[in-house]
Amino acid sequence: MARAMANLTAIVLLITITATSAAPSPASPPATKYINHTVGGPTGWFFNSTSNTSFTNYSSWAASQTFNLGDYLIFNTENETVIETQNITTYRSCSGDDASDESTFVWGDDSVGVKKTIAVPLVTVGTYYYFSDAGDGQECQQGMAFSIEVNHGLGLPPNLAQPPPPPYTEPPAQSQPGSVDGTQPTGNGGFRCGASFPGGLFAIFALLMLTV
């Protein structure tokens, strides 16, 4: 009897462990409203030049937030820049100077020593990177950088929704030889001369050649 009870207890324990391990991890709570996320909380977006460190751990701050379409990042700052990119190479370089893709933006202005608030909307789903490239990237290397994952949430509100791109249309047919439409023709290795000879000069030149 005791052995049967022990076996039954073991079976119940095994079922409990299996059910617990198979249960899905809790997902992020569904979005119920759009949120303004103040970067760094009350600390803001600042760099301590005395200690050569950021005022707070911005990666830890970002990890504590849930970001959705239509939310805003609020940067309360003074001298620091705000670079937004989806290019991880640009992010790791801590510089937006050589960014050639269209996913990198510089937010704010060049004013120095003026307190300002920079509002950055989240308009597409995906991974975004933010950093300050002030001090030739030194601030970024010392903690002025973080990444976020933007979820769909409630979707974009009407004021942030972008109109769809226009449908593709075939380009107009090229002009027939001899026609004049005011456009420069295209071609490989073509060039435009800086000057042209009037037709009358060619006629005079031809007449002189005949009389020689």
C-alpha cells in the first residue's frame, strides 16, 4: 500500500513538473493606450563629463519598458545629440557621420547649453538603436546608447499614419529621333558640349571648300 501511494505521488509530481515547463512564458501585456517614454526617467538624457559616464544605465531603462507603435521617446537633454538608426553597424560605430542608409536620423538641433525636449515617434515595428555621437562618439562608448524593440500594439494613430506609396507607373516613352521635348537624352558615355556652331557657319565653310 505504501509503495502504491509513493508511486502515485511520483506520477502526480511528474505531471505537475511537465505542465509547468510546457506552459508558455507570460507575454507583454496588450497595449491599451499610447505612451510617452521619458528616456532615463527623471534623470533624462545627460552625460557626466566629470566622471566620463552617462547619468544612468540607459540599456537597463529600455529593458524595463514596452514600446509600441504610436508611442514617443521623450529626450530631456541639453548638450547631447540623439541619433536614431536601424543599422547596427552605424550603432556600433557610435557615429552617424558616414551613415548612407535612409534609416538613420539626427533629432534635435545644434544648440549647445540650452535645455530642450526632443520627441521621437515610433512609427514602424522592429529594432531601433539610439545613441549620442557627441564628443566624437565618446559619450556613446561610455553608455549614452540603447536599443529597443517596437511592437505593433494598437497600431499607428491617424496623426502618425503615412499614406501608402503611389502605384508604379511606366515612364513616358522616349521621344522619336529628331523630336524636341526639352529633356536631356540619356545614354552610356554621353556628354553635352559646352558650345555649338550655328548652322550658317557650316554652310560658309562648305562653300569655301568647294571654291578652293
